[in-house]
Amino acid sequence: MAEETDEVAAQRVNAKRLAANRERLLHLVLKKISNIDLRFRPEIFVPTNHADRIKEGIFLKNIIGNAYSGDLVHEQPLFLLAFEILQEYGLDSIAITVSHFACGILLSWVGREIAIDIVKGLKRNKVSESSLSLMPHAEDYVNSMGDWILKAYFCNPLVLLTYISESTSIFNNICLAASLYGTVKGSMVLSSIFLALAAYRDLYAIPMLIPSTVYIISKKNCLKTQRKWPSMYTYVFLNLTIFITTLGFFLFYSFKITGTWKFLDATYGFVLKVTDLRPNIGLFWYFFIEVFGDFSNFFLYVFQVNTIFYIVPLTMRFHKHPPLLIYAVMSLLAIYKAYPSIADIGIYISLSPLWIYTFNHTWHSLQLLFMFVVSCILGPIFWSLWIYSGTANANFFYAMTLFFNASQIFLLTNIVLGKIKCDFFSENGLDLTIDEKKVSLCLE
């Protein structure tokens, strides 16, 4: 009995020591996290989404009358005016919070509508009896998609960091989410107006006009009744007209506020010329630091064209699958834009549950997840070793940036390949007969 009592006492002591060690470790981790200044994180902030730059622009505007004096402010005049009004009444943080939650809710509605359209598209196709197991259960897939996207958005570390740091990219995301909602609802006016507002702030939102138009045309064709609907070219013309008119109105009103067109060079020109080569998670900065000056203009054109180069072939291939086209274009713009941040990545990652029914046909999903986790962990470590410790250099951080962007490309190609395989098997069946012999078809 005495030996058992001693063993129990020893176990209690060990348990208390383990609990104390856990508390010390947790306290140390929380202390380290609380000491991190997110304002200087290259993964979160770029020259076009830093709130401190907006405050500086408002100060310059009030003092010397020109917010774009120097090379610090790259926000559009209307957004500067909106931020000035919000800061005057102390509502800037509230506006960011409201935009964050509204974006998540809108994306959940968008996901549910897209799920409905995906199920309708699968039902319209001729599905082989042997491939019925590949199809998602329509009711469960549609009803659960909104919840899945809400979880993918609000539990996404990239989205949470964007919200906590109060990055102004949230406002661009809410405009994009509202545009997507108008698109999936078939509302050309709502889609074009909010997409023009997103493009007004971020030039790289303009290519989203192509998949948005394709989706609306597909939606209208599906809603055809005995009433004669306008032709495809009419929809293209109307969508383009609304977009250009709205964007033109924003730009002209900005001119009326500033009294000059110089803001275009400080906003759009800054993004196109890529004059700020501070490190970020994009592909531009390191390359243009190293490239010879004589060739910089040529490669600048190549890099900028590369951002939109894939949109036309993707549209030609997936015009019958507009949800996948929208997802692919959002992914490519987040990867190849000049000044990307985790806010651009978080919004399209949140829509990934839409393709859950294709995951059985994807390649190396576990390895892909491992790539994401490793790049997200080692990126900040290499940045700290380079900037703060001085024991590494830019090559370390840029290598992890390439690794992170490669994982995004692999994710996109996996989803596209999974969708192609799923469509092929649904039309042809899992088993085929050749020369009266049953064979199994496997796409590689």
C-alpha cells in the first residue's frame, strides 16, 4: 500500500510539472506572438494596402493639398476621402470589421448559388450509370456548402491575419465578393458596378470581367423561356458598357476631387511600373532587383502580360464551366499580380470547398497540404533570419516565396485536373468495354 501511495504521489508530481511546463510554453508563445508587429509583415502589407500610408495621404492632403506628393500614397482619391470621413468619426476599425464579416457571409451565399449551378450542370449532362458514385449528393452538397465556405473563410489563418492587421485589402475583397454575388444571381448591373469599384481600387480586378460575363451569359441561357432573350453579344456589350461607365465615373469624380489626373500615375502607374521593390510574397520584387536595367522594361511587359495571358485559353476551355473559370482566374491573379498579399489568396482559398467532389481525382493532396504548411511556417522564419538575425539573405525568403506560389499553382492544377477527370468519367463511365472485354479506364 505504501509503494502504491508513493507511485500515485510521484505521478501527481509529474503531472503538475508537465502542466507547469505547458503553461510556461504557452505563456512564452503568447508573449512572442504579442510582440510581433504585423505592420511590417511582407506577407500582409504591400504598398497598396497599408493603413498607415492612407493616414499619411490624408495628412498630406490636409496640409499641402496633394495626397500624392512623394512616393508613399497609392490609394485612390475616393477611398482616401472615405477613410478620412471614417477616421473623423472613429469608424475606421468598425468599417473593417463589418466588411470582414460581410465578405464571409457574401461568399457563403455565393458558394451556395454556385453549388446549385454545379448540380444543375451535372444533371444536364449525360451521366453513365457506373459513374453515379462520382456525383455529389445534390441536397447535402448544396445545403452544406454555405457552412463549409463560412468555416473556410472565418477559420482561414490568412483571412484572420488580414482582419487582425486591419489591412485595407478587406475593402477590395468585399467589393469582389459583392460582384461575385451579383454574377451568380445573374444580375449584370450589380456584378459590373461592384467589379468596377474593385477595379477602381485594384487594377488586377479588371480581368475578372471575362469570367463574370461568361457566367452571366451561361446563367441567362439556362433561364431561357419562350421569351426571346438578347443574344450573347448583347450581354457582352451591356456588361462591358456598365463596367466602363461605372469605372469612368469613379475616375472622373476622382479628377474632380483632386483637380488633376496625376493620381493615375500614383495608383495605376505605380502598379504597372512596379517601382517599389520591397519584399513581398509575389514574384516581381526579387527578379527586378537582380535583372539588368537594360532588360527591365522588356521583362516588366512579360510579367504583366503573364498575369492575364492564361485567361483567354482558360475561357476557351472552360466556358461551359463558369464556376471553375472564375476560381481559376481569381487564383492566377492572386499568384501573378505585382503586389500580392495573403488577403488575395485567402478569398479564393475560401471557395475551395466547392470542388470537394473532385478531390478523389486529384494528385497528391497530402503532399500539397504539406507544401502549404511548410511554406507558411518557413516563410516568416526565413524573413526573420534575413532581416533581424542577419544569418540569411534574400535568397532564402524568395525561395520560400517561390515554394508558396508553386503550391498555389499545384492546387489550381489539381482542381482543374480533378474536374476534367470527373466530367470524363461521368460521361463515359468508370468501366468501358473494348472487344467485348471489360477494361478500366484510368486518366493520368
